[in-house]
Amino acid sequence: MEPKQAWGAFSIIFVLADMIVAAILIDLEFDSLLVVAIPAIILLIYLYVLYKRYHVEVVPEQDIMLFEDADDLRILCSIYGLGTSGEEDELRERLLDFARANRDNAFTWVAPRAVLSLGSALEMPSTPRKSTSSSRQPLLGGRMRSSARLSGIDDCPICGSKVPRKGWVCTECGADLEFYFVLGETKIGKLVLSEKAESVRRKLRYEVPTLREPR
């Protein structure tokens, strides 16, 4: 089931729960104003969070080609509700097919696994993917690299460490500083960075022991 359909099912359950809250308030003989106001406020907050958090940009085909890390592609597939199995080429083709299917839409709905699980029984098997090629762009959205932008980056967008005064790669985690900085300016980018940063920082917590010289 697609994220939009999954949210539709989840929203029906949420509205029913909201109506139960209203019924409980009526049964407890709350003031009629509160009976109307509380469920309405809960519903408005839900709709606001739903739209702001899960209505994200569709990454276009040319920008998908800029992702060189398989983990980034896997995270994007997970966010869009696509399958996360397979190698880098399979993940990229999956995302390219998704971008083509949503070419006329600037935004699309995404959903967490808990919501997507509501329609897991209705999920259709994936179709075979055809290989394609696409031109590469310096940064997402066709933006050119800029020394001024790079000089304004103080912390690595991935691991949070201080960046070197010179250089475009983080000395701690190896991330392309400007690429991920530009990526983080979008809603979908913030989701990718959140998951990737958590994974990278978890790995950096464990120091690699120094190998002893053989005697």
C-alpha cells in the first residue's frame, strides 16, 4: 500500500479515536464547549503534524544520480515506502522509477513503517526494473558548488564534528560537506540526514583498537 493510502486508513482510525474521546467527555458531563474544542484541537494538531512532517519533496531523477552512497539510497527508499533490499543499482533504479511516476508532482506523501504496516497485506509485488542512465549534476537541484557556501559550514551535517578550514570532506566521517548541507535544506533531505546521522554517529562511538606489533 502506498503511503497516501496508508495515511488514509490511519486517519480513519485516528478520527474514530477522536470521536471516542468526545463521547467520553460527554459521558463525564463536561461542558459542551470543551466537548467540541478538545477533539477539534487534537484533530487540527494531527493534520498539521501530518502535513508538515510527511508531505515531502519528490527527489527528481537527475538528483537521485548524485547519491553515491548505497546507504543514502536505502534511506530514501525507506522514506518513500519502497523496498530497501538489493544493491546500489537496484535501489537507484527503484528511486528513478518512483521519480518518473511522480514527475508531475513536486511533493508526495511518506509514512513511517508503523503506518505502512496497516496496508502490508495489500502490498503488490514489485515489477522488474529496467536499467537507465542519467546525467550527473554538481549538487541537488542543479546548484553549483560555492566556496562561499562551503566556508559557512561550521559543523558536519552528518556527524556534527567541527569541519576543517580547508577541504570539502569531513575528516571524521568522510561526508561531502556541501552536498549534505544543500540536501538538508529540503524536507526530504532532513529525513535522510536524520537517519544517516544516527547511523554514522553510532559507528563513530566505537573506537577501533590499535593493532599491536607482532613480537
